[in-house]
Amino acid sequence: MALFSVQTRVAGGEARRGLLHTPHGDIATPAFVAVATRATVRAVSPDDLESLGVQTVIGNTYHLVLRPGAETVGSLGGLHGFSGWRGPWFTDSGGYQVFSLGAGKEHGVGKVAPAFPGDSRPRPQGKSLVRLTEEGAVFRSVLDGSWITFTPESVIHAQRLLGADLVLPLDECTSPWHSREYTQNACERTHRWAKRALAAWEETADTGPNSGQVLYGIVQGGAYEDLRRRSARLIAGLGFPGVAIGGSLGRSKQDMFQVVEWVTDELPEDLPRHLLGIGTLEDIVQAVRRGVDTFDCVAPTRMARNGTLLSLSEPGGRLGIRTARYRRDTKPVDPACDCLACRGHSRAFLHHLLRSGELTYYRLATLHNLRTMVRFMSGIRAVLADGRTPEVRDLLTPG
Amino acid sequence: MALFSVQTRVAGGEARRGLLHTPHGDIATPAFVAVATRATVRAVSPDDLESLGVQTVIGNTYHLVLRPGAETVGSLGGLHGFSGWRGPWFTDSGGYQVFSLGAGKEHGVGKVAPAFPGDSRPRPQGKSLVRLTEEGAVFRSVLDGSWITFTPESVIHAQRLLGADLVLPLDECTSPWHSREYTQNACERTHRWAKRALAAWEETADTGPNSGQVLYGIVQGGAYEDLRRRSARLIAGLGFPGVAIGGSLGRSKQDMFQVVEWVTDELPEDLPRHLLGIGTLEDIVQAVRRGVDTFDCVAPTRMARNGTLLSLSEPGGRLGIRTARYRRDTKPVDPACDCLACRGHSRAFLHHLLRSGELTYYRLATLHNLRTMVRFMSGIRAVLADGRTPEVRDLLTPG
């Protein structure tokens, strides 16, 4: 069976509804992939994910190699057996950590916007913990300060042991503040790494604990049209059955959507497209309209822990539960939501739990934000099934 | 209906099995009361407690008055409505905080043993945050440093708003290192406070959000036989329908069991007896044998968060999940346990979650320890139902 099948295409646009087939079940797309960096989605458990309707999660090879180690996970049944999440797993490669522990620290930036909104200049935030060579990336371990080498081959070997269904190769995620020359060189190195990853992938077929694993390719090229288009063609041409869009997405939302458009424009329609690290409601809708199928992002779960609760019933799509206005508010976070937090608890109680630093808060808030993402993505798929183009304003339903 | 009915008495002993009747359901005793200091049991939610078979929880008036305030809780439906836990609630008064923020800090001790095992002398751990007068206790708020006065009357008023089913009055919990003279004076003041609490209780009947609340009396007197016996007789004589054993329980386990024995020896059989702040498996069995019906203690939930998991299948009744020996252990924490953590996860995974500081750990570990307490108490009740005296060794079942 092909990895991906398109079910509905929206006339006159790139948006599509589809099914991504994995050995651990099908994923209805567009889909949000919950982030489970260290083999768990923070603050919740696999049975929670199942009851929320979460379809798939993404672990991180860099973090899992550091602890508990790919060998350990492999000996305990791979990520599916180790974590208890029996649905589809993605694993990211560590390529993002090349950036976040490297140039991201030096440049003081995230994937898109400057770290300090309103200030267009980057501000260094620290010393790089990464050394890059043609061979691979050498990381300073955040656990014990030791140096650990990641190569395209070692990352494949680790991911064979982790046993995720959908695997991402090692890449270099550049910074929005890297020069064109740097970005081009990094992009070309990522292409050479992609070929090495593919070769290692073919050599290790059927040696890992799980069969039917699939290796995606990653498109790089920063916010430069020619680099992005060339990278997309090259990665698709190497025969990867799926493609992820990685790296710098420019210095603004407009840049980001433009980058996505260049890439999907170059890709064959039958390849599933994953957008790495993007996940606000608005960004997802804009990327779906440009032909993206899956998204992973820490935002919904991290925002939950910081007190920002998503609500499709609010005009802005969210509320800050820490603010004093909710101290005696007996309403649920989102009256239209059917999650455990909204069925059983008031805003006042969640406000109290967060203010008190109670651990109970983090699970309830995470359940709510993930359930909201599930409902939002389901709403997008319903609009696509109707042959319509999704709009954020149609998906929010302020009461 | 009477508050308490005895179902089985063990011949030739004080141990009994019974039912404690509350407006929010009956509690089968002996029972463990899960600690929900700030209106939640840490790391779990009310639906979790229900699925675990937890019968009842205890909140803390001192902490709840500080945040979110008794008025706020009252306006949101009392503890039952605010927290979503619809079963029976106890509320402690703040009397323990008179000790833990006062003499406990000055003396560097807990309720029984010296804070530094093996060293019989106390070591001061800090400055008292409490001033005691005949009127009441003045606390320095741990939130903002302001001074807050608790009197027997104000604590009753607050607890009418909190609306717990079983309420404890303000007392002074003394230190094992207080002199006999100090302990006697404190005990007599606690008796005067008990009378003031009773008067305030009668004045405020039917003015709170919940009907059918019951006020327990608290027996004090340190580890002095005459003081404890006199206090037990006096408190029972004041007409309290239930009695709690509070305060210093001496300097050793032997002292503690002796104190319990003196008190229950003096109490009428039809009064339910609660032992405040005690909760290891061994301590519970010893106190049940001496006629105690209910127990509250942070130990099971706090130990869970620190990595100590109870297991009725281990000879010692527990295991330290942080130790490296569990890194690749595929067994559940306790093969005989039916909790979510034991049904779905290995020791290796819990070890990994704790080592990684993942929030998911805290709920799974707490579910497990609470479920173990529920199973343990149920085992005690089954032994009593057979007319036998419970022994810890009969309740542990090492595989």
C-alpha cells in the first residue's frame, strides 16, 4: 500500500484531505502530531491521548539517545512498547537541536520571528553547544557536558532501534539570521546528509525491532525561493516517500507561508508533506491551504503549562487562565469542549490550581489544549471533505 | 442516623470495622484519607480518585484560606463544587501548621521522630512563623509575608464556607521537644479552644452552603499518659461526635502506639477515631489494632513524587524507582496491582520518566501509591470482617 492516499482535493487550491498509512494505524490528515520529546507527551499518558482522539505523536532522537538511550528503548520494545503509545510514532532526528542548541542560541532567535518581538536585530543568547562538520553534528550533552556525535548514519541506526513509523533524517536547521551563502552551504550539506541517511536506511532495512518504518526527506533552504525550490525537487527526486519542510521559515508569518508555498508547489501530489515545528491555529490553516498534511509543535502543550488555554469559543482562540478575571468564573474553559477539564471543572478551579502550582493543573490544561487541537483538525478535515477551503474564522465559534 | 456504626469487633482487641456516614456517602473503615491540601490531591484529579476507589479526602483550612480564600470556595459551591470531588471531604484546621510553621521549625522536628534520625537532639531549622496567644494563632503568610489571625471561631467560620463533611477545630499541635509544662498548658488551651469552636459551630449551624457537617474534637497532650487520658475524656465529654488524635506522638514508634492506646482506651466505642498525619503501612496496622478508624497522611502521595513506590509484593512494602536497577526492568511496579501505571507501564518507563523530570511520572506514581493504599485498607477490612487481627506480614504478599 502507498504511504499516503488523497481523499479530497479542494478545487483551485493545494489543500487536500488524506490518509497516511502506517504499521500502527492510519492517520487522517490534515493532522496535528503531539510532541512527545522524551517518549511521553508532557503531563499526560498514552490512555489520555487515546481518549482525546490524538492520532499520532513525535519523539526526539537527540533527547532519547541522551536518555534513556536508543539501545535501551530498542530492548524494551521500541517506542511503542517502551512508552505504551501503540499508535503511530514519528521521530525527529536532532536536526532541530543543531539549530536550537547552536545558531539559535548564538543568534537569539526561534524558527521564524526574532526572539524579541519588535526588535528586528538578533541578540545572542549564549554560546553554541554544537560543532558542525561534513561528518555530522557534535553536541555538548545537556545532561553531563560530554560531547556526542550525531551523523546521518548514527541517527538512522538510533531510529531503527527507536522503531518509529515515520522517521526524519539528520539535517541542519538554519537560522533566519544566517546569510544566503551560509544557508546555501548548509542546504547542500543537508542534501549530502540525506543521501547518506538513505543509504544507511537501505542497509539497515529489517534489522530494527519494527517493520514498515518509513524515512521522510527534509527540505531546507531558508527563506530563499531558488534554494527552497531546488531543495524540494532534489529531495523528492531522491525517492523519499514523504517530505518534511524544515529549517528557517524567514522573519515573518508572510515569509513562512511563502516558503511553504514554494516547496509544495515543487512536490509531487502523492507525497505527504509535514511542516516541522509549526502549530498555531492560524499557521496550521494557512499551511493546510498551501498543501501541508501534518504538523508537529510544542505550542499547544507548552502553552497549556504556561496558562494559555486554547478555546474555539473565544474570538482570539485562547484565554490566559492565570489572570485574576477567572478567579470566580464558574464556566468551563470552553463551553463547547468535551474534555475532562471542561466537563468537570470551572475556570476558577483551573486558575486556583495554576496559581497554587498544583501538578493536577498541568494534566487538565494539557488534556484541554490537545483536545482542542483534535477538534480543530477534525473541523479542518470536515471543511475539506465538503470541498471548501478552511478559514480560521469559520473554525472558531465564539458563543 | 448516627455518624458511625461499628460492623465488626475483633474479640479481645480494640480493632473494629465500621461505616462512617456523611452527607456525601459512607466511608468503610478503617479508611485512608487522601490529602488534598489545596482542594486537590497532588497530581491527580477527582475522576482519578473515583476510579482508584479512594473514599475520602482532606483539605487544609490554613492553605485554603490563604488561597483562594474560604469566601471564594464558598461562593463556588464549597469544596465539593469547587474541586469536583463529590465524595466525603474532611478539612484540617490549621492546627498542624501552628506546629509545622512554628515549633516544628524552631525544634527541627516532625510529629514523631527527630528530623535527623540517629540524633536524639533537635536542631533548629528556622524561625517560627507563628505567634500564639489565648485568642488564637497569628501566622505569617507564606504567600506574601502578611500576618493572618486564626481563632477557633474564624476557623469554624471558614470551614462552614468550605463545607467539608467532617471538620477539625483549631488546636495547638505541640512538638516532641516541648516540656511537660508547655505541653500541659498547650493542651489546656486547646481544650478552651475546643469549647469556643463548639460554641461557634452551634451558632453557625445551617448558615453554610452544606448541611450535615460534623465537627470532630481533637485530643492533645503529647506523650504524657495523664495528659492524653484527661484530654480524651474531656473532649469526648464535650459531646463531639468524633475524635481526632493530634499533636506530638512522642519520640519513637513505640511512643506513638502507646499514645494511641491511652487515648482509645478512654474513648467511648461509638465515637469514630481519626489519627492525624500518620500513614505508613506498619503504623496504620498498629493503630487499627488499637482502635483507630481513619488516617490521613501525605506520605503515600509525597513518596510517589520522590520516587518511592509502594508495593505489597515487595518484602519491604516499597521500591525506589529512581535507582539504576530498574533502568531496563520490564515488570510493572507491583505485578499484583491493577492501577493504570501497573497495567500499562514498566518500571523502566517510570524510571525514565522520573529521571527525565516528566510531569507524566507524578500522576502515574501517585495513582499507583493511592491505589496501593486503597488495596491495603481493603485488605485490613477483610481481615477484620473475618474477626481476625490484622498483621502487616499477612497483608504483604511478596511474589
